[in-house]
Amino acid sequence: MINTIWFLLVFIGILYGALTGNLGDINNIIIDQATEGVTFGISLMGVMAFWLGIMNIAEKSGLIRAISKVFRPLVRFIFPEVPANHPAERWMLMNFIANMFGVGNGATAFGLKAIRELDSLNAHKGRATNAMAMFLIINMSSLQLVPLTVIKLRHDYGSKAPTDIIGITLLATTLSTIVAIIIGKMFERRRKC
């Protein structure tokens, strides 16, 4: 469905440009933005590779397991359906940690593995469990302590203080995540009734 929407947006834009005599401008914009998109993607690769490497080291060194033990009571409260020491717990925590450090693109792989593991607990395949829904709710709440991508963009575009957004980011992510968990828990209770 999303492919159809994107196709229609691009097609309508090009058609409108052709009808208004601006097809040359559209062509120039497409070329300029394609170049900028590739440059942006390559510039993010360094930051992503660094944090994914750190996450890989943290997992292999046992740090993720240690963090899991610290956060286990919170994970037990938020995800009561997930058995203790289930692989989904580890992948969810790795996803959350990657998101906290602003490496959302890198967190995607961990999130997909977490959903796959959560689905292994699912008695009704094809239907999301409460744990799966809560995991997605938390991810969508913008769980982020250090917004590396935004800091990098601010740096690249000449900000004199690219890290000044960290304080407000902490406030915003804390509030959005707490509200997301509360709403998710409310819907869980309604679903059980």
C-alpha cells in the first residue's frame, strides 16, 4: 500500500510539473536530491557502524546480559507474557539501547529479531500479542537519550552547539514513552476484559 501511495505522489508531482511547464525544474530537483540522499546516507554510515559495533561488543562481552538483569523488573512489568531469560528479552533490550543512542536504523535489525522471538510465543499466528503491541508502542514513542542522527545533521549544517538538544530530547522521550506505556497498558486491560 505504501508503495502505491509513494508512486501516486511522485506521479502526480511529475504530471503537475509537466502541465505547468516546470518539468526541467523537477528534473534538476530529482538529480540534486538524489545526490544529497546518497551523501547523507554515506555520512551516516560511520556513526551507524560505530554504534552497531559497540552493541555487538556489548552483547559478546555479556554487558547486554548484565543490563538485562538490571532492567528485568521493569521488563517483567511491561512484558508479563514474555518468560524470564527468553531470547526476545535480549533482542528487545538491544533494540531499546540502540534507539536510546539514536541509532534507529541500526535498531531495526534487533527489533525484527525481537518480534520474531515474540511471535514464537504467539498462540494465534497472524495476530499481534500484547507484548508485540507494547514493543511497537515503545519503539514508536521515540525512545531516545542521545539523538545522534539529529546531532550529526545539526553539526553538518553548521550549528554552533549541535548537542544543545539533548536536554529537551530527554524530557520529550521520557514523557512520550511513559504516556505510550500507560496507554498500552490501558488497552491491554480492555482487551482482557
